[in-house]
Amino acid sequence: MSQTESKDNIIIHENEGVPLKRRLGFVSGVALIVGTIIGSGIFVSPKGVLTNTGSVGLCLIVWCICGVVSLAAALVYAELGTLIPLSGSDFSYMLKAFGSFPAFMYTWTQLFIYPGAQVIKGLTVAQYLGKAVFDDCGPTDATLKLIAAVVVLTSGITNCISVRLAASVQIIFTILKLIGLATIIGGGILMLSRGTVGSLPTGLEGSVDNPTSIATAIYSGLWAFGGWNQLNFVTEELKNPRRNLPLCIITSVLLVLVVYLMVNVSYFTVLTKEEFVSSWAVAATWAEYVLPGAVVIIPITVACSVYGSMNGSGLIVGRILFATARVQLFPECLSYLNVNTNIPVPSTMLISILAFALIMPSDIRSLLNMLEFLKWFFYGLGMIAHIVLRYRMKDVDRPLKVPIVVSVVVLAFSIYLVVAPFLEPVKIEFWYAVGFLVLGAILYVPFAFFKLGLPGMDYINTFVQMMTQSAPPQEIAI
């Protein structure tokens, strides 16, 4: 058995198990990030941001804040990804910085966050397809959930078949959604040239000063930027990660920030605040004024956009469970890689199964708030990990070195987002999130700390290995 050791003491045993293959380049990396970020958020979140800010001016300010915070956090993760070039993103960084408990807790929350995110996207695809296909009455709730289930299943199958297939699908849907958003931006410019200004002149009229409302608005905006760290989850499958990882991240987030601001300005150029808030889909209401003969195209465009985001999330999410199981903090079978495609099929399948289970309780707004609360709790830990590793691994060469002050600012912002919901009467979904964290801490003790196994796990591992044609991966030591 041979092994390689990097400067950061990450040891990979090269002749043991199934390896991950580097099949993602710059274009597919940008497509993965942009295609995942631009999903349901820019079509679902604008309404939530305006509702909780009360004014056009404050709404646009919140979008700018969300973009700047996302870019700052993305730069930190770009450094972490080149410092610790392992798949799994936050899990690998927290394991190196803090040890097994925070790393375990991170993956534990992802068992809810990513299936929950897939459900939101699946239901959004179903809603927009329903508007395009069905009459004015629309599909029944059961029909929507059935369509969402089919969409989730399709995405899961695609990401179990081939990385190249998933990457190709991602590139296609990224191009489609950028064309759709360019149409909205172009329409807004056209209306401005004709003297139509909509609600833009209202500025800061009606702005709220409630910190909880502003935090909720930021949650909605950050949901639309979610996905800036997606490439970090597949670092071991990215070609030349020291160059491509930071380049892909910076390019993608800046592109999305510019597009989002221009799209929102286009919306406000045409719609009043009342129309904006009461719309079932802001883009569709916008199209009724600007492209009345092509209104049906908007729901289809949105559905394609959201499906592309779902496909991107499906590509990376299995890698989190894979990375955790590879170091024996989760069941062994979740670390298995398909011997033909080198894909963590068992982990990818599990996320799809959990998404199916979450389709029934489909209150999107409550689910969104809970997901963002959990995500920013761990993003804050990621910022602390960056500070810790800057001093613990100070002699390691870094192709990108982000000032510590950036981590401190993003950490302060994440603390605000986690604490703010508890400053007012607390919504029930935030207590659910806290309870979920407590349950994870309880389960960590017997199953991760003491390594106790459930009866029959050897048989389960063998069954999973046979059914998915998988084998254990190469071992690593951090």
C-alpha cells in the first residue's frame, strides 16, 4: 500500500478502496455554483424580502447586503477549500479545526437541510409547471406533491448515474435560466427607456425598523444566494482545485449578485409594491405587463431554473454523508462508492428518500426559515474554523489568503441571524431547529463517540454494497 501526504497532514492511502475521480473543470464548476444558486430563490424570495422590509429602497439594500455577505463568506470558503482539499466542505474543515463533535453535528443538520431544500425546490417546480399546464383553478395539492415527488426522483436518478451526465444537465439548465433572467433584465431596461418607473420612486417609504423583520428579510435573500459553497463539497472531483476552486467561487457569486440586483430593479420598474406583494409569482405578474403574449413561458422558465438548482444540490449533497461516513462518524455503508462511476450512490439515494418523507409537510415559508437558521449557525462555525486554522496551520502555503477581519464580520452577521429570531415572540420553526440540534447531540454520544453499532449493521452494509454495486473508498487520515 502506498500513500501520499500533503503539507496539511492529510494522508490518502492510494491503493486502498475506490478513489474519487477529478472530472469537473472551470466551466462545469461555475455552472454548478451558478446553477445551484439561481433556483427558486430569485422567484420565491423577492416577495418575502419586500414584505419584511416594507420599502423598495430597503429591499434593494437587503439584497446588496445578502450578496456582499455571501461573497465574503464564499472567499473564506475558497481559502478553506484550497487549504483542506477534501470533499465534504464544512464537515472536513470543522473536523480539522474542532474535532469530531461539531463535524458530526454539521452533517446531522444536513440530513434535514438538504432534503428540505430539495422539497422546497421540488414543490416550486410543481407549482410553476401547474400554472403552465393546468387551467386557472390549478392542480390539487395532492397533484402538486406527486409532481414534486417525480421531480425529486428524477434528480436523484440523474446524480446516481454519472457525474458527467449531472454536469452536462447542469450546464444546459444554467444557460436556460440565464437566458430567462436576461429576458427579464432586458424587459426592465426597455420599460425604463419608455419612461415607466413603477414603484422605484417610492424609495425608503414604509421601511420597517423591527430587527426580527429585517432578519427574516435577510433570511429570504440569503436563501436566494444559497449554494455559493457547493463546489467545496466536491473538491476531490475538481481539476486543479488550487486554481479552479477560488476562481469558480468568485466568478459565480459576483455574476449572481449583478443578475439579482438587475432582476429586482426590473420587477420594481413595472410593478407597484401592492402588486409585488400580492403576486403568486413576481416574474409571471411582471410578464403580464411586459410580455403579455408569452406569460406561459415564465412558469416554464422558472421550473427549468429550479430544476437546475435541484440537480446541482443533488450532485453535491451525497458527498457530505460520504465524507462523514469515511471517517467512521456515520454508518459505513454511506461511504461506499459505486465501482463503475465512483459516485457515492448510497448517500445520494438516502437524501432522495429523506426528501420524499418531507414532501408531505410543505409549508415553504416555515421550512425556509428553519433551513436558513441551521445553515447560518454552521456558517458561523465555519468562520471560526477559518480563524483557528489560520493560526494552527500558519505555515501551510495558501493560494488565496483572506483577511481575518472578513471572517469576523461574517461571524458577527451569522450571530445576528441566529440570535435575532429569539428577540421577539419566537416562531415555532426555530424551536424545531433547536430541538433538532439537541437530538443530534444526544445521538452523537453512543453512535459516534463510543462507536456503538446497531444490531445487524454488518448485514445492512453487505446488502447496500450488493444492491448499489459499491465498495469502500480510499482511506484518509486528517
